[in-house]
Amino acid sequence: MALEYIQGNGFVAEVNRTKRLKSATIKVEDGSVSVVVPKDLADDKIAKLLTKKNRWIKEKLAIHALTPKGCDRQLVSGECLPYLGRNYRLKVTQGEFEPVKLSNGYFTIRVESDDPELIRTSLTDWYQQHAESKLQEKAKRYADIIGVTYSSVGIKLYKRRWGSCSADGNIDFNWQIIMAPNRIVDYVVVHELCHLIHHDHSPKFWKQVEKVMPDYASSKEWLKVNGDRLRL
């Protein structure tokens, strides 16, 4: 059987038709897009589905392009680094040290020698400073919407979580979340703030999250799939 493809917005998807499904499923794996559909589903309906899921597909493709799994960043000129879901090129120049700046679409840093650890440390400092500012701003905004009061908002580096909320109302976020798209960062903030009302992951907790973010499930899934790529 000849392979079938359909043009999306900025990508090409392979179409796999099967008698075993009644609804369509989109997969984005290893930088490729495929859609498994019922055998007789019309092309225009497949195209509409891809258009509807376009943002989700493009985000997964972008993250894959940034950091292949199992591969550490080399932190050399030309490498892409994400901030709030947008990709910026790294520009390393030689000279007297100047810390990281983000301007004109580039992360720029000046170092006397191309020392990856020095570059990594400087980038980490930049991300942490901006993460703390952005997360405090978002926490204040969403706390007003949800109607809760917290004691403090800070940042930490967690290995396997994106935030925590203590019984005393102290909230800490994994600063690496600032690399994710804005809506994902918002989801993490809302998630932790809702723990001020429900300190577990009961159905009542998820209902509270849903009141603020009706589509929270897609953000939750995005983190599950792409979270390990949010690192320096």
C-alpha cells in the first residue's frame, strides 16, 4: 500500500488508515507527525483535525528540535534555548566576561574562553532571576482569580516535580518550568495555588483547577511528554 501524507501548517503528517478505530489519533514522535484514522475518513476532516491541534503539534516539534532526548546541550553559538516556549539562539563571543542578556532574539554572553560550565552557570542565573520574577507575577494574578492567599513564592531545582505547596502556604517552583510555553507555566502556577484549597490530588482538587483552566488536561499531558527536555 502506498504511503499517504497530508500537508499541515508547517509540517507534513503521515496518514495511517485502519478499520480498528472509530476516531482519529495524532502522534508526534521523534520529530515526525502521524495521524491514525478510520479507514474511510475524508481528507478534509483529517485536515480540520490537524488545524485544530496545530499549536499542540508545533510545540512538540519545536521541543524535539531543541533538545534530542538523552543529549546534553553543548551551549555553543547557534544552539537554540527556550524561554516561555519561544526559541532563541545562543551567541557566544570572546572577551572580558559579560553575563547573559536576551536581546534581538538572541541569548548573548561574552567569555574569555568557551567554557561550557561558565556559560551554563551564567544561563542558569539568568533563567532563575527571570523565573522568580515571572512566577511571582503569575502567582499574584492567579491567586486573586482563585481567591487564595499564599505566604511566599520562591524557586528551587527539583528533579521530578514542577512545584510544591506547604501547609503554611509557602510555594516553590522548579525554575526550569520557565522554559515551557506560557500556558504550561500558568498551569503549574494554578496547580500549586489550588493546593491551598485542597492539599491532595482528589477529584475536588482537579475540579478546582478546571474552574480556572478548563483545558488543564492538555497542559498536564504536555508536561508528561516534554518535561524532561526542559533543562540546560
